[in-house]
Amino acid sequence: MVFSKEDKILIKTLRESKGDGAKRFTKEFPDKNWNRKGLDYFLKKLRETGTVKRSQRTIGSGRRRSSRTTQNINAVEDLRRETPDFISPDLWPPNSPDLDPVDYAIWAVMQRRVYQTKIHTIDELNQRLIEVWCGLEQSTVNMAVDQWRRKLRTCVRAKGGHLDHNF
């Protein structure tokens, strides 16, 4: 089964944010005509590679790279000199999608709503993003913050170590 780029991103986002599986995807998106066997295969590859790209030559997990650039570290050092109690960059936790509620909880909801109808131009996309953002319920934001707090507690209990994705 061949998935479009948008479908791959949607599946990956929902898998990471909600842990949905093939059965849930076929039930929730019947108009996509996805079959469970194809979804199971795609989810397996996604688990193994961490990316939605087809090329096996792609290096990395597909997640964002670190923002600890020299420029950012220098800016933080300047800030640290002004505020001595500030946490230095060497004590920052690694970037973790588990601790990023906006990217992985709120964006999943927004993405589903934005792409409910076909978008033909960048202007349409911009307008649709603004409409969806303005219509976002406070309860959705509250849910993301609650999940984030639970994930932070789990991270503290793990002492910054590996987190089980079933928390």
C-alpha cells in the first residue's frame, strides 16, 4: 500500500501523540481506504526507523535536531551572567518529543482539523491554520498541559533516563 506524504505525517503524528494503531486508523479514517496490513507494515517501519521517509539511507530518527547551537549557548551564557540562578546549557535535558506538548498534542489536533478539507494554495493553508487556531478549545490546551505535567513527573521518576512510551 502506498501512502501519500500527508497520510504518512498524519499517521506518524497520531501514533506519537495518541499511540493509535492500525485498527484505530482504519476505523477513524474510513474515507482513506487504508488497509490494516499496509498500516501495520508502515507502523513497523516507523517504529524501526523513526521516520516517514522511504529512503533507508536517511540517518537519524526523523526527530528535530538539537537547538544547542554555539549561538544559542552563547546567548544563554550571556543571560546566565545576568541571572546567576539560571540553568546552564550543560544541565539542559536533551530535546524530547515526550516533553513537547505543543508539537505532539496540540499540533495533532490542529493537523486533523486543518486537513479535513483539501487545501489548494499556501494562502488557503495560512487562512485555515488561523481559523483552526482561533477555534481551538481551551479544554484541548488544558489536556495537553495535563499530559505534559504527567510526562514531566514520569521523567523525574526515571531520573532523566529512558521513558516508556506507555505512560
